[in-house]
Amino acid sequence: MFNGLSAFPLTPLVQGEPDEKAFGALIETLVAAGVNSVGALGSTGSYAYLTREQRFAVTKLAVSAAAGVPVMTSIGSVNAEMILRLAEDAQKAGVKGLLLAPLSYQKLTADEVFRLYERVAGEISVPLCIYDNPATSGFEFTDELLVELSFLRNMGSIKLGDLPADLAGASARVAKLKSQVAKGVTIGISGDAQSAMGLLAGCDVWYSVLGGLFPYDALRLTQAALRGDVDETRQLNSALEPLWVFFRRHGSLRTIATVAELTGRVVAPCLPFPLQTLAGDERDALQATLAQLPLRAEG
Amino acid sequence: MFNGLSAFPLTPLVQGEPDEKAFGALIETLVAAGVNSVGALGSTGSYAYLTREQRFAVTKLAVSAAAGVPVMTSIGSVNAEMILRLAEDAQKAGVKGLLLAPLSYQKLTADEVFRLYERVAGEISVPLCIYDNPATSGFEFTDELLVELSFLRNMGSIKLGDLPADLAGASARVAKLKSQVAKGVTIGISGDAQSAMGLLAGCDVWYSVLGGLFPYDALRLTQAALRGDVDETRQLNSALEPLWVFFRRHGSLRTIATVAELTGRVVAPCLPFPLQTLAGDERDALQATLAQLPLRAEG
């Protein structure tokens, strides 16, 4: 399941509670488009803001609406005991993969992160994706640690954070990682603005925010990149550059949530308090940008 | 209550559960020493790693063991609804103050932080201390925002993070803040290695990690600084410098937890998994340092 396009939908909230109808509709669009997997309750799905009960309910809904398309869900928590309970819940709900970032309150050491993954890996029965996201977790993985972790049992994929900004540097890092990690562990790219480059650099999968709302467009780019069509990949990515400008400026979550509100896919305000979608001039500018983009909500 | 020495004890854990006996004994030492307030469940008390139920139980125990000394407890959570529930619990348990850092998963904007404090301040009935701790919250307060927040209702104190490294710079910042914040809101210093300077620079209160384990020593330093005895303050602080070296290198939590284990005040391992106290050479070096320090666990 850790190949191709893994689409990460929002978990739209209404007064702090998941909007099941809007969420189910997002998943159905992903299935209709033919994404390779659904990343429910990723960072885009606001997993860190929800209770265990909410996460269980959303995961069950995702698996049901995904109608056989494999679902991965995040089990991240600052509390290690809670991670194990969330993993149990997710597996009971029928997920085919788990996603784990090393959340903490105190900055973790590499040794502590290894112990955490080792313990979790020993208690799960579906593959785990290592989630490298320094901006939210506060932890910076070294490639050495990623390689070491990949040899734990039940490891399925590595969701990379930042890659070198040039294609040659990115390709070198991805090639080296792929030559060192355990057999069968795929390398994925996240951070949508760099993902076209990441796929061209050899990543196996795009863990995609855009794909969670516009799966047709994200699939087209993914497929062009994975078949090695550099020109088409660059063309498709260039067309999205005006959107990446907002991703860079406001983060992917606030941007894609604003897009979802502006296009009526979710009810505003859809983010967990106190997070705010864009307002004022920036919201207007994003709306104007959207009108110029070739994005398609339907097939 | 937001004056003098506010002592922050560990919440010692045994297999993930608070060790009530060891915790109660820590609090009793604080009371015997005569600290001005107890900061239960601060960062040193691992609040962010505990469940709501555990936090309620620990807070009740703290209030009971504190025997009239005012207790403050942290209500921080990534989940805003949970913050309000934790505030209710803490007030029901009898705390005289609340401590709140702007925890988040996604980096917050200043506007979002203001909305968060505004909402919480409107629903509590004891004073709140604003907790500035970029290393754990990921948010950097500006003085402008701190001043703005101080005018919300129910604000009691500001627990500052980093101060300028020189006394003149620190004094200038503290003086300016004190001249601008709402009347009655005190300014406190945290980060033990800089706290002697912070108190000499005009802070009203030391939110102290050392004070949670060695209240007699922390009180002596606090009292010297607050009566303006620069020489004695510097002398007492210099004597502690070998300990501050470990605070800077490993963080205050891992250091003080190791000290508590080494001195038999708590059962090892006392931190929430996967956090580890110091091991190997560093643990030995800390033990050797401790033997040279004039710290007193009893009066």
C-alpha cells in the first residue's frame, strides 16, 4: 500500500466534532479517483487535536467509505501508552497501515526515538510508516536513524520531510537511503511543494495533502513522475506553483482547509480551535488563485 | 501567590503511573521549607504525558499535601476543549492558580494564541499564569503579545522563557515589561541556570525546577536576590554552576530526575517512556558533581 499516491484528507470539524458526512464524501472522491491508499488522520486530518474516541470513529468511517482501498491512520501521541491503545483501535477498525511521528513535549534524543519505535513495532500487526516531520514533532531524524529503524519488524515505509532543494542532491539522498533500508520498506515524499521533485528523485510514494482534496490532479502528477516523464511532471507541477506559494507561506493545513471551505467541500470554520483558516486579503488572494488553477474535484 | 519561590516538583512515575507516596513526600518537603507556592504538574511534573484522570488525581494529592500552601497546576493540552476540562478539574481540586503554555501540533500564530488565552481566561475563576516555553510549545511570545494578554481577565503572572544573557539587557527587558503589563500581573523567571540573574533583573518570582527538589537552597537564593543582595546571590548561584552545566547539556527535566533517582527521592526509572534519565558516564559525572554541591534535602 505504500506506493503511488497516498491521499491525506482533512477531518472537517463542526464545533470540535468530526463532520462525518463531509469526511465520508471526501473519502468517496478519493476512491472514485483511484488513489493507491488513504491517509486518514494524518497531520492534514488533525489527528493530534482529536480524542481517542474521535480518532476511532473517524478511522472506522474512513475504512468503511474507502471500500477496500487501503487506509493508513496516525497513532501519534505524546503519551506512549496511548500510542499502543490507538494502534489497537486502528487495527480493530481495519486499517492496513499505521503512521507514527515521534511526538513529544520534551525534545527526544535519537536513543529515545529508537526505543519508542521498537516498542510500538513489537506490538502491532500491520505495517508502520515512520513519519519524519520536524515542524510538528520537533524531532529531526538522521538518515542513519531512519535506516536503523527500517530493520525493526513491521516497518513498511518512511515518509520523508525535507529533501535537498536540487534534484541531484535529492536523488543522491533517496538513492542512498533506498540502498540502505530494509528490503520492502518504501521511501515516500511529503511537503507538497517539493513532491514532484521527490518523485523524480526516486521516491516510491507521494504522501499528499493536495491528493486528499484533488486526487485526480495529484494522481496525474504522480503517474507522470513515476513513469519518468520529467517534462510532463514539471509542467503539471509548475501549474500548481501558485498554490505552493500559499503552502509555503501559511503551511499546507491552513491552505488546503481554506481551499476546502472556499469550494464548499467542508463547512467553515473546519479546523480545530484555535487554528484559523486564512482570512482577509490572503483568503481573497487564494480564492483568486484557485479560479486560475486547473484543479478538478471530479473525474 | 505568584511571588517569591514557586517550586516545581517532579511527578515520579512507576510504570507509567504516578507514585503517590513519593510525590506526596516531595510536596511535604516543599511545605516544610516554606516555599511561596507549589507548581504541581509543570513541565518538570510531566503534565503533558499524563491523562486527564492522572492529572486530576495528582492535583488533588498536591493540594492535600500542600496543606494550605497555594498550588498551581498546568492545564496545557493541544486540544482546546481538553484545556477547559482540565481547568475545571484543577479548580475542583482546589488549586489557587493555573498555568498554560500554548501547546499545539501545528505552529500557532500570535492571533491564534490570543484567541486561545482569551477563551480560557473567560471560563476560569482563579488566576492564570502565561507559560512562555518555546522549547516545548514551539511558540515564541513577543513582549507585545505578553502585554496584550496581561490585560485579559484572570491573568496573574507571566512565566518568562529566555532573557537576554547580560544583566543590563535582562533588567531593561523586565523593567519595560513591568511598566507595560496590567496592574497586579507579576513577572517570573524560569530556566534555572538564568534565574539568579532574572531575579536580580527585577523578576518577582522564580518558577524553579531546583526548588521542587531542594527548596531550602532555592529559597536562600530567591530571598538573597529579592532583598537585593547581589554578592550573596552570585555566590550561591556560582556554587550551583556545576549543576547548571548539566541543565544546559541535558535539559532541566532529565537532570533533576536523575538527581532524584540518585538521591533515592524517587524510584528509577521515574520519567514517562520513552524519556530517559542520564546513563553511563554522564550519570556518573552527575553523581560526582552532586557529592560536591552544598544541597540540602532537609531543613
